[in-house]
Amino acid sequence: MKKIFLLIVAVFMLQIVKAQQLEAFQENEKFGIKESVTGKVVVPAKYDEIYSFSEGLAMVSTAGKFGFIDKTGKEIVQLTYAETSNFSEGLAAVSNGEEWGFIDKTGKEIIPLTYQEVNSFSEGLAAVIIDDLAGYIDKTGKVVIPLTYDYCMPFAQGLAIVEKDGFSGVIDQKGNFVVSMRYTEIDDYSQGLAAASINGKWGYINRQGELVIAADYDYVFPFSENYAGVMIGDKGGYIDLTGNIEIPMVYDRLGIFSNGTSLVEIAGKQFYIDKKGNCVEKEGLTCPK
């Protein structure tokens, strides 16, 4: 809900593997991989899709079937799956079109395809769903946090957001509540704070669940570089980690700060600002007159 004001520049790019100086290329509506400097073809253009490498392997697809190749182009996992995810912590989620499970980097099915939905492994655990109930399994497939929730987020820094009956809370890796189920929605933590909704408004909580920035806003965004975008009605600005408004609430749309600047919009005009709210001309965007 709150993300509808976030400015997203959607740019389709061929994936680049910088460490190996490899890049995808397109030929006759198919994709392959070549060396960036020499142009030497490593993988012929024979795939419908090639995704970025993760843990040494890249997802590829042909005719709606997915598998994985290594950086020499060898098909390590044959293209037999209806859907796959990138490898994470040595395992990748795969689907036969109906159910999900996990394979290792040899293609061996380590956790059977028995789940309605799954997330990738994070910090040793993966969220899974059976019969519309979510919980967590370990890498052996053992259920370590019972499937009792409506939705579960991946673990990050020892904590995960869970949802049940219209409320959200935060648990640790033993399933104990760190933040009780009293918020309508909780977003991922960023710089130690997470956006949280209560009584139709948004504020920010710390890792103990304390509302440290009052829920006064209609829409909020994650903190980045010590600033977060917040909106009241159709106008937004930026606050710091203490909740002070550092950039006035004058913008129609907001971006997220990266490398000291953020994309914003006023009256249909997009431009960049710095952390003092000054316009910065970059990437072909000029300042409002």
C-alpha cells in the first residue's frame, strides 16, 4: 500500500557478471553469455532467459522450463522445472508447476516438492506454506517453527516478520515473539528500524517493538542513508532516524536515498535532491525552474 508513491526507474538490462567480466547478449531473440572485453562467446545464444549468477550458477529457461548453468555454460541442473529461484545458502527452490521443494548445486532434490509455496533459505531457515499455513523449515526439511501463520518473511539478523489474522509481529529463530502481534503490518528492518502500521497510520519500531517514531504518517518508506521518505496525504518529505523532518513535506512522489541523492517529483517534474533538499542535476534530469 505505502509503496505506490515510490519512484521506480524500470530499466531492462542484460545481466553482467562483473567479477568474471561476463555479460549476456541477445541474438535471434535468444540469449547467451560472452566475455565483456574480448567478445568471446562462452554460452551460445540458445536460451529464452538468462538470469544473474548466484553462488556460481545462473537460472536459464527455454520453452517455459528452467534449470541452471555454471560460468562455463555447462547445464548443471537440467531444464526440467516449471519455476525456480536463485541459489541461496547452497539450495534453490524449484517447482513442478504445482508444488515446491529444494535442490542442491548438483541438482539433487534435497527437500521434496511438497509445499504450496516457499521462500529461499536465509540464515538457515526457509518459510514454507502447506494448506495456506506458513512456518519455517531447516535445510533437512525439518519443521522448526510450526506452520501456524498466514504469511512469513525471510529471517534477517535473527528476526523475521510473521502475519496472522490481520496482525503482524516479529519472531526469533526459535519462534519466540520479540514483537507481539499488535501491528497491522510491519516492513523489513533497515538501519535498525522497521516501518509499522497501527490504527491506519505508519511509524517506525525498533528491534524490541517499541514505537520510536510516532505513527503519524499515511505512507512511509524504509530508511536509507539515515533518511526515510514519509507522506501525509499527497505530500511527502524526509525524516531522520530520530523522526525529525529534515526535508520539508512538499513533494508529490518520493524515492529512496542512494549515494547522497534521491529522486523526487513535484507537479509531474522529476529531479534529484541532496540531503539538504537542494536540487542536483544528474542522469539527464534538470532542476525545476
